[in-house]
Amino acid sequence: MSTETTGEGDDRRQSFWAWGWADRLPTDEERRELKSRIEGMLGFPERPLLDLPTLDDVTLAPPRVEPPADLSCAATTDKRDRVTHTYGSAYRDLVRGFHGQFDDAPDVVAYPERESDVQAVLDWAAEANVAVVPYGGGTSVVGGVECDGSGYAGVCSLDMRRMNDVPEVDEHSRAARIEGGATGPEIQDQLADHGLQLRHYPQSYEFSTFGGWVATRAGGHFATRYTHIDDFVESVRAVTPAGTLETRRLPASGAGPDPNRFLLGSEGAFGVITEGWARVQPRPPYRAKATVRFDDYWDAVAACREVVQARLTPANCRLLDSNEAMLNEVAFDGSSVLLLGFESTDSLSPIEADLDRAVEIAEGHGGRVSEGPTTEDRTTDADESRTGDADKAADGSEANDGDEDGDSGEWRDSFVEAPYMFNSLVSMGVLVDTFETAVTWDQFPALHDAIQETVTDAMEEECGAGFLSCRFTHAYEDGPAPYYTLLAPADVGRELEQWRAIKEAASDTLMDYGATITHHHAVGRVHRDHYHEEVPEHYLDALRSMKRTLDPEGIMNPGALL
Amino acid sequence: MSTETTGEGDDRRQSFWAWGWADRLPTDEERRELKSRIEGMLGFPERPLLDLPTLDDVTLAPPRVEPPADLSCAATTDKRDRVTHTYGSAYRDLVRGFHGQFDDAPDVVAYPERESDVQAVLDWAAEANVAVVPYGGGTSVVGGVECDGSGYAGVCSLDMRRMNDVPEVDEHSRAARIEGGATGPEIQDQLADHGLQLRHYPQSYEFSTFGGWVATRAGGHFATRYTHIDDFVESVRAVTPAGTLETRRLPASGAGPDPNRFLLGSEGAFGVITEGWARVQPRPPYRAKATVRFDDYWDAVAACREVVQARLTPANCRLLDSNEAMLNEVAFDGSSVLLLGFESTDSLSPIEADLDRAVEIAEGHGGRVSEGPTTEDRTTDADESRTGDADKAADGSEANDGDEDGDSGEWRDSFVEAPYMFNSLVSMGVLVDTFETAVTWDQFPALHDAIQETVTDAMEEECGAGFLSCRFTHAYEDGPAPYYTLLAPADVGRELEQWRAIKEAASDTLMDYGATITHHHAVGRVHRDHYHEEVPEHYLDALRSMKRTLDPEGIMNPGALL
């Protein structure tokens, strides 16, 4: 068992270095199993089983600033608070945490409970030249919440998680007002009282927050139509150093550049998202799904393209290449696997017709149906959404296909467990990372080949071996959003250097082939240089001038995005 | 026949004062028919048949500036060019044109043929303190292209219509590169060579341009999903006084605030949209449609809401209230009429199932199917899109329901002809205007009642009578986009004063009830004050700082938006 487990019951803690809950850190037995699997399946050289770190091993510099005694909300310089607010949850964060490196820990962690507290922290920070880093679930994988504080008197992490209410629900229009610090499960629980759900399930769902999703343009489980949180947002309210701004709650508007879109993706650089209205819906009791296998990856890609270009809008349209299918234990025969799923809150026959046509298209490209088509009508247990089952039903799992069995069930388990597995991998010297993008269909083949080559070469060069897999998380009429996972045997102590070289190869290739540096992982600090390459220089100038207007002292999350 | 008809064959001219082609100005016979209809159906007092104006009656002040002799493109101070570039196509524009008032005519009209010409005009204008007004089809109904030029040495209208190519098509990803000055029919013709269509049909389709659509966030024919041009745009290229910016062609991205969204709705205030990539599709040969009548308007509203909240995404989901149904000669029995239509490029059965379910929902709310459900499979004449028929098929008509007969056919004819009818109405002293908005479902009943009251009262007070009708042009899960048409007997000579009072009543009511000042008519100068009320003050400050960065001399379309 982990040295972090507190056994304090309700006071369940997140690990100070790893993804997720401290009481879910890997046991030695789990690690041994994974180690043999990695060595066997991927042929990696023998991996060490390193000891898990303890907080006692961590040494922090004393805080450079103290919160003012009369601050309206709780604020602390406590070691554990500072340590747990230093990083996000990327591989490089886990590695640094694992090795006890917390040089850039924030000096202060503040816990606002209402909007006036947020304003008070910003006022103090602007006065005292303290950088403010808005913090939600701490699940950034792009350095979104880490800040070295150079040029500032100190750094304050602004933990929004005490602002976690859903204070208002408009059942008629199907929308809810959600506070910025509410996590996925907290939103789910509060909406369940109204028989509603947000149905936005990023992989970080268990910990990440509504405000964080808006600030980073998070991607959810829908493969089409409702891909980003952007598609759910009716209005946003934010506190900036210049004051509060709130957009009008509207289903749509054509009045000038969309003000919501300035805050979506703003990554804390302009202000703090304190709340917003989001579109919600009942739990969809109708499901239709099928799994299709292809011998040839490019046939599967063609099928996927035809399905979305036919505007069939599946909730799930996840194409796993053969490596991804193997890694997730969905197929070991070299097949590529297309998981198709449709859902409806209203009726079965339209999505049944959609699925039938999607399967027909897939078969037309040489696909073999390995499961389904099956349909489901769960109207009889619709009350589930009002009971404890809702948690189970929507723990990011239902997210993917709404079912428990078969290929898509396997896939779902992997999806939810993946970040926990990363903890184990780090602790046995395995370099593990993911990167994702979006690109037009015509560019995808060249990009994909180039990624295979440059990233595999970089892993070979840095680590002597490597494994790369790809899935489509989302698919658009004009192109897919491919998501790559890489694994390589790292030299313990040199992990960051190795990671950097591999990441650079991947990011450079994305830029060279006209892809985006990120489809839903955001920019943060890790993607900043490539982001600046991706968007027009004059646009960046315009963003900088906006920032100067809203954040004249430049205290908001310096180094992120801009 | 009109005094404007030139009979010069190819050199077909737009009217200098009215909507559309000079050779389609109303004949006296047409006007007499309309006059008796207006007096009979609406009970208006007898209307005069005023003489149509001629260009000879118009007197212009001499131009304040001359284009430089060495400008790289054509530029002129010719009277007809200046007159035809003075206004958009709103009621107040037609009235002023009709009465020969062109006080704010631009001094120069420039006709760039390539991007370097645009840059040359902007360079000259910045140097000479000349305001530049980007001009597409001249179809703005919000004063988007009119500029009084005070504080400037002069005004240059930048007519983009010579940049009208579709130079590149990516059939695999279904996207096309379109120049900013290409009109709806020009885009249609060039895409037909590839068997593709944009399928974005604003009512102004015949004259408005791609760049204008992007700059004003134009609304098209799809009632759901693809409602604004925003939804089609992959990338945008614009020339600003600070230089050229071009966003990357991507199906989606999560990297920072979306740069396309800064140019969508920018209304020429930051720069000139010279081209962009837009998503296109084949002509959809599969259609399914039905017309449903309701005795009670609120039942029809409830049905419409349930259809879109079931996520059935009809291409057409147009709800006409009883006045709108009468005005468009669809129903005279006091019914409200819901036109439902689905289309697919791929197959019939999914949309057939969608329509069946939509009809079932409508019937559940007391609707009676008056036409259909009917389906169509036009795959046998799919080649139409490559022939001259394409023009006919997609002249903004097919836009609405893809069919020629019955209720929806009546409706379609009215839609296309409506702006031409406005010409006649202006010429017989009828005040005619439209305004549109979007609002959440829970607010719609209160808003609708208030609009009925305030606008009808204003018409009574100003004109002694008035007629108001409403349709939904678009419908969202969280609210409708109602579109109001008003008609009132005007006092010739006092029309603008009367119009202003009625418009103010409508706009104030929209603001009071949490609606947007415009769903797809843009802000321009007419909506500017209410727009500033709608969006947060700090956001406007941020937009102004962006403008200062991209347009440091403030020459771009001054007075529009900001």
C-alpha cells in the first residue's frame, strides 16, 4: 500500500505526485503485473520497480510572500498545499513529482468560496506583484498551472474547487448555471436532482472542473457535433483584474465576434472563469452500437471519413489502429477497430437507422462487424439518473459507449484507468505520453506516416525502443482528430531530457504537416512556442493587446498561452 | 417599366436605390396589384403610387479626395459608382435612395482584383486619412456599409466583387478556398464543376459575398447545426492595416481562443476578408418533408422545441405564426404552420426515421399534418448539380426546403421574392422592416408577448395601424431564433422618423427580455448602441484594444460595431 494512504475516511486526498486519489496508488503486485506485461508485450528491457516517494522526502524553499491577514478567504503556505498545486498531471509532472522536484511550488494557495474572494485575491496580487495561477482539477497536461514566478514577488495558486455549486437549472431550455470550480462528478450529482446531465466527459472528468474545461476548451466524449465544451457554453462569467465580465445567456447570436469565444481557451491569461451557463440534457436511454474490424488501417480511415461526411453524427466514432487495439486489449490480431455508437434522449428508430447506415458504410470498406449492431432501450430504468447509479453510469465510462460489455467495454475500462496506469509506468522507468491534433482528411495520411517515422525514430534514438499507437477521439467532416500514445523505456534520471526530444519531434511534425498543436489538450506552457507558430503573428499581437486591457499588471497566469 | 432598365444585355445593373437588378424593378401593374392586396388584406388606408426615382434626380457633393493616379487597381469618383455604394439594402436605405438622398456617398470606389490591390488601397488610405468601407453585395440591413466620413479626409468604398474566384477545392476533405468577393451564385457555379455546393443560403444569396458573410456572421438556410457561416469556416485570410493574417486550415482545434472567431463578425472594423476555406458538400439528393398545422401557436412552439431538443436536426424547422402564414399565402385559416424538412447527401432511411419522429412529436402537441410526410430520392438526376439546373435548384429557393410544390413551395417563393417586394412597398408609402433575435425557450413567451405589445403600439402611435408577423428561422436546443416582419402605412416624407421610433421600441424590448440584438443581421451602425448594451463593457474595451493593434490609424469601417 502507498505511504500516502491516510485512512481518514471522508478526507480522501489526491496524491501529491501522481494522478488521482492517494488511496488508488498502485500496489507492488499491480506494478509487477504491469512490468511483465510491458516487458513481454512491448519487448522493453527489464524495468526497475522504484520505491514510491513520500511527502517527507520533498524539500520546499520557504514562501516568498504571505497572504494578507485580512484576505476574505482561506489562503495558506502549507507544504502539502503548495506541493499539490505545483504541477498538472502530464508525464513530465509525474516524473518531477516522483523525484521530489518541486522547485516552482507556488508560495501561497488561496481557496475562494465566492466571487468577491476571487476579486480580493486579484486585487491583492495586482498590488503586491504576485502572479495568479487559476487552478481547477490540476489535470493540465501542458504545464497550464505551473509558473516559475520570475519577475514576480511570488506566485499564488487560486484553487477554485470551493466554488462548486450548480445554483440554477432551466429545465425548459435545458441549461444550467455552473460554478467554475465544480468537478465532473459534482456537476453530475447536482444535475441528477433535475434528471439532467451535462454529458461532457473528458478523460480527466473525475477531477477537472467546469472553469478549467472552459479555459482550456476541453474535449468530451461525443465524437461529433458536441466535441468541445465550446459547444455547450451559453454564457461565461469571469473576473479579470480590470473587473468582472459576463456574457448574455443566448442560444446563439450574430452580434460581433462571439464574446464567449474570447474566454473559451483563454487559459487563465485574461482572468478567472467563475461560472457559466451550459446546455444540458436528460440521460439518453436509447443506444445503438456496433464494433467493426478492418484488416487494413486505411480502409478503416476511409470508412470513418465516409460515416462523418454522411453527417450521421455518432456519439462514438473511435477508430483504434492495431497497436491501440492491442494496448487496450480490444484486438490482438492486427485488426484496426472502429467503435460506433449512437445515443438519443428521445427515441430509438432514428439512431437505429443511423447505425445501420454507418455499419453498411463500414462494410463497404471491407469492415467485418465483430459485435452488434445492438440497440438498447433503457427507458424502464430511466430513474437511474436520480440515484446513486448515476455516478457509476457516468464516471467517464458511460461517456464512451454507454455499455459494459464487449470490445467497447474493454475500451472504456482502459480509458478511465489509463491515467492511473501512468502512475505505475512512471514508477518503473517507462516514458509514457500522449499527444493529439486535428488535420484535414487530405493531409492525414502524410501526417500519420511522418508521425510514425519521426516519433518512432526519436524514441529509438533516445530510449533504444518505443511503441506508438493512434486512435481517433473525434471526427469531423473535413478531418479527424488523431490521438497518439507513446511508450518507451526511459533511463531513470534522464526521463525529462528524453521526453523533451521525443515531444519536440512530434510537435515539429504536427506543424510541418499543417495540423494543430492541440485538439483539446490546450496550449499552456508546453505547447506555447508551437502555438505561436500555428496562429498568425498579428493575431497574437491582438491577443496581447486584449490581455493588457483586461490584465494591465500582467499577473494572470504569466507564461501560459502568451 | 423602370427608367433604370438599360437593355444592354450582359451589362446587367443593380438598381441605384432598390433591392436587386434594375430590370426587375416593379411594373406599375405589379404595384397596383400589391397596393390593393395591402389595402385589402391588412386594412391599410389608401396608399399612393409614387413615381420611381431616376439617377438624374440625384445630386452629389463633389468628392473630397481623389484616388492616387498610380493606384494598382481601378478606382473611380463616378457618380453612379458612388451612389450605388452609399447604402445597404434596409428599409431606411431604400427610403433614402427612393427620395434621392445620398449625402454620405463615398468619395471614391475602388475595385481591387487581387490581395496586393487591397493592401495598396489600405496603405494609401492610412497615409491620406481616408476611411475604408469594405463592400460586398451591398446587402447590409444594419448600415454596415454607410459611413459619414466625419473626421476623415474622405471615404473609400472597397468593392471586393472582382475577387470572386474559387481557386482551390479539396474534394477529399470537402472544403474549398473562396475569395472574399465571390457572390452566392458565383460560388455555386464554380463548385458545380466539382459536384459540390456550399449550401449556405442567406436571403441575400443572389448578391451577398463570402467575405461579407464571414464579416457579418451571416445565417443560412439550415435551421439547425449549420446555422451561421461560422459553422462552415475552416480558415480565414484578411488584410489589415497592420498586415495580412491567415489562420491555419483545420477541422477543429483547441489551441487558445479560436482565431477564426475574431474575424467572424468583425464587420470590416479590423480589416478586409480576402478569402477563406469553407466546408462544402455534394448536393443532397435525399429529402424528407412534412407540413404541420396547429390551431394554437403555443402548441406549435412546444412541438418545435421538442423536435430540436430531441436532436433531430432538421434542415428546415420553420414555424410561421398565423400572420406570417397568411402574409406568405401558406394558410389563411388562422393556423400556425410548422415546415419540417430533412436532407441527406448519403441515404434516405435515416432522415425518413428523423422525419417520422418529428411528425409524431408535432402530432403529440395537437398538430395536423397538412402535407406529407413525403420523401424524395433524386439520385437519378444527381448530375443536375453539374448543369445549368444548379442555378435554378439553388437560387436560395432550394435553400428552404428543396421542393417546388405545396405549402413549403409557397413559402419558398415568398422568401426569394420578399426583398423585391420591399421595393414596391417603399414606392407606395408602406413602412416595411424585419428584425430578428435569439432567446432561450424559457424567455421566449414573455419576449414574444412584449414584442407584440411594444411594436404594435409603436406602429399604431406612429402610423395609425400596423401588421406584425413572426417566424422561426433557426431553432436551437436552448431557444429559438424568431424573425419578425412588420408593415405599417407610412407618411411619405416622415418614413425615417416613424421607422426610428418603431425600431427603437423593438430593440429596447429585445434588450429588456435578455435576447440578442441580432441573430444574423449583424451590428453595423443601426444596432451599435444596443450591441454595446448587450455585451460586457470590458469585452468592448478588449475589442477596441485589438482594433488599435490591427488598425492603428482607425481607418477601417469607422462607426461599425465599435
